[in-house]
Amino acid sequence: MILLAAAPSAIVGQDSPSSTDWIVAVTGIVALLAAAVAAVAAWRQLVMLRQGAERDQAAKFGMWAAHSPAGGGKVCYINGSGLPIYDVVATVTLDGETVGRYQMGVCGPTPQPCVEPDSTDALIEKFRTKAEIPAKELVKSVIVEVDFLDAGGIAWHRDSTGKLVPRAPSPIATRAPRHSRTGQSAGRGRTPAEPAR
């Protein structure tokens, strides 16, 4: 600090630094520290905004089990974001027994909840083996968990309680569409889910 304060004096030709030189030097150091603190705060805010944006798309995708008026259960999903979700893998369990693990591939944006037919068929079949329990009650025992990649390539897991947590990506995960899942797909396709009652 003495070198900083002495440098202006040496140029002017004074022997020792004046009080003005000290004030200028201290003010410069304080300004430098304030700029560093502001830069760190701005960087932290940018990181928080980026994390919020990354989580935003994942938060708009979900899967759940619902009662089907046809007598059984159904597995529904929605992608309320404007971007596709990749490498969707749903695991459906009933009373601790795995009903199935369904690789859905790519789920495009859906304007309303859609039914996933492969897992729904398996769930209805499983409900038939437990016919003594009303379907409305049985569907409460269904657990749906889902793993997926968002459009940014971040891997996510949504557990049976709906909690969304980032996870390490699978080494076999790809973003190449195997088939698209939207509310309007061809073939067996996804059908809009009935409103919840």
C-alpha cells in the first residue's frame, strides 16, 4: 500500500506521500474490493437463475396413476413445457411389486394429460388379480417413478411423492428419438386422460 501511495509522489517530485495520496490509494483499493464483491454476487445470482431455468422444464413433466372409469387404473403423463423430454423411463409398482418398467423414449409437449397405454394395460391386468379391492382404492397403492433427460441434457428422477431430483446420467442415455410421445401420435398412440374426479 505504501508503494501505491508513494508512486504518485515520486512522479510529482515530493519526498513523502501527502494525505491526498493516501486518500486516493485507499479509495482505489476500496473501489476494487467493492467491484470484486459485486462481481461475486452477480455470478452467484447468474448461477441461481441458470439452475432455476434448468429445473423449470423438468418441473413441468410428471407421471401418475389415476382411476379409470373403465374399471382399473391408468398411467398418465403431461409435458407442460414447450420442449420434448428425452429417454423417459417409467417404473410402475403396486403393493411393492413391480408392474413394469416402460421405456417411453421421447415425450413431446402435451397440452393436456395423456394416457401411457403400455403401462396402463399392465396395470389393468394387475388390477384384475386383485378384484376384491375396489379400483378406486387400489389405484392409491400404485407408485409411478420416472427418470428422464430434459432438453438441456440434464438427467432427472421424479419419485413417488413427486419430488424432483437431478441424477447422474445413464451411460446408455441418448437424445436420439426412438419414437415420439405426444397427444397426437400415430398407431396406438397416447390418448388424452379424462379429467381427475
